[in-house]
Amino acid sequence: GKWSANGKNITKSWLKEGLNPRCITRDLKWGTPVPLEEMKDKVFYVWFDAPIGYLSITANYTKEWEKWWKNPEQVKLYQFMGKDNVPFHTVIFPCTLIGTNEDWTLLHHISTSEYLNYENTKFSKSRNIGVFGTDAKDTGIPVSVWRYYLISSRPETSDSIFTWKEFITKNNTELLANLGNFVNRVMKFTAAKYNSILPAFTVDHEAEQELIKKVNTTLTDYIDALENVKLRAGLELAMD
């Protein structure tokens, strides 16, 4: 795949230091118990255990789970996460799979983001600072608006900030005033001038040929952005 820059850099730093032994258990009461009698009071370290959950949740969903997880010739695994979880997915989990000597589907592309901050501080679940899934749902704001704002401010290359003011502005000026107004005008014009029936499109004039050229150029850039998992850039091109 075409990994994001911080995904590459974090992984390289781990490899440069050398792969050292690492503890995979914790003395905690919660978590997945280690299935050994002599370790019955221990649980697995969450980031050793959690990626295995990707496989097990698929296996719980379908008996044909190996079509995805044991099919490296036909399946490409894409993973998305914040940069603090990179080494668990680019080093530790692949090492775990390789260590079984079985033919697993290994990581193909990792898309890692920088940090999304909240207003003038950091998101914190424990201190209830920020907007979380249930909060977003309780606002009653349509999910498509949330998706648009979060992707348009996705911290792909540097940290970004969630602000309510920008959230409102993007909805009112970009989604409503730009996209919504554009769609509304086209529909009203088509109804008024063509009785809601689109005429055949011709390329007889230079202006039409130039339009097609511009659209195809933007479309090529859009496809390239998505192929490289640059979601924020892709959305900007879609709006263009």
C-alpha cells in the first residue's frame, strides 16, 4: 500500500531499534484471561489481544471468515487509526500472525491520522471533554453532516481542531449555500426550461469540450486521492 508518512516513520523507528521481547500480559482484573493454569490471575495486554479481535469478530459473523483472513492472494487489508496505535498494527500484530507459520492476510495499507483536538484543548473521555458517538446522535444533526465535517477536517497531515463554530459554518456555507444551492438551481432550471426532461448532451462547442476536460481532470485527481486513502483531499475534489 501507500502508507501515510507518520505510519512509515513510526514503524521505521521501531525496526531501527530492533525487535525486542515485549510483555504481553498484565496483572489486572479485566481483560481476556491468559488460558494457562499458572497464569490464571493474568490477562492479555489489550493491544496484543485487540487486533486478534478483528479475526474473531469476523469468525463470529460468518463461518467463511477465512475467505478474508487467510486469503492474502486475493484480499488487501486496509486499516485506519490514530498515530499512537501504529506499532501494534504494523509490527506487533503482523509478527504475531507470522509467528503462527500460517498463511494469514497481512496488512496492506495503513491510514494513520494526526490528532483531532477539541476547541482549545484535547479530547478526553475520562474528563468528558469533547463530542463522542452518543453526543453526536443526541444532537439530532443528520449523520451526513457529521460525516462531511469530520472528513473535511480529518487530521491527515497535521493536527486539526473540532470547533462548533466551524461545524456550523461548514454546514451553512458549504453544504447548504454551495452544494445545496447548486443542486436546487439545477433542478429548478431543468423543470422550468426543459419540463424536467434532460436533453441529449452534445460536444459541438468549445465550451462543452473544455467542461468535459476539466471534469475529467478533477475526476482523475479524485480517484487518485481515494486510491491513496487521502479522504480529506478526495472530499475537497468532490466538492470542486
